[in-house]
Amino acid sequence: MTKKTLLAEFTAREGAEREVARMIQEYALKVREEEGNLAFDVYTKAASPRAFWIFEVYRDEDAFKAHLAAPYGAPFNAALTPLIEEDASVLTFLDPLATQP
């Protein structure tokens, strides 16, 4: 089984950073309760506090699909979209660096 790891990034619009922070903190509590979620860590960029980075790890592809199907995901994204500069969160999927013998 391969873990599903990604980085989600977005930038809060000027003046919306507190509301975005509140929303993402509430959302994080729900995601962390998902059976297949191994990590959901929220950061802001030190040099730009409106820039949010979320490091996510799921047990496997099925756990990630279950996360996407969770009933609170679509309402969260719908509420977030008008508060961020991008059209949606920018997702970067990550693979572990293979260790060499």
C-alpha cells in the first residue's frame, strides 16, 4: 500500500486571512478524524501570512478518495473559493524519495 501525500496551497484575499484561518482550523478537525487520514497539518508562510500550505497524508488512494467524498468537503471548498486568490487550492502530489542501498 502506498500512502497518498500532497501539499495543498492557496492565498487568502487581503482581509480574509482570519476567516480563512478559522475555516481551515474547523475543517482540519473533521479531516483528522477520518479513518484513513494520517496527517493534516496547516501552515502559513512566515514571510506571507496570507499564504496557506496544508500537508496531507492518507493511508492509501482509497482513503484519499473517501476524503474527497466526505460530505463536508464540497461545502468547505464552496465557502473557501471566494476568500482566496486562486480559483481553487493548488494541489501538488508528492512521492517519497526512494532510498538507495
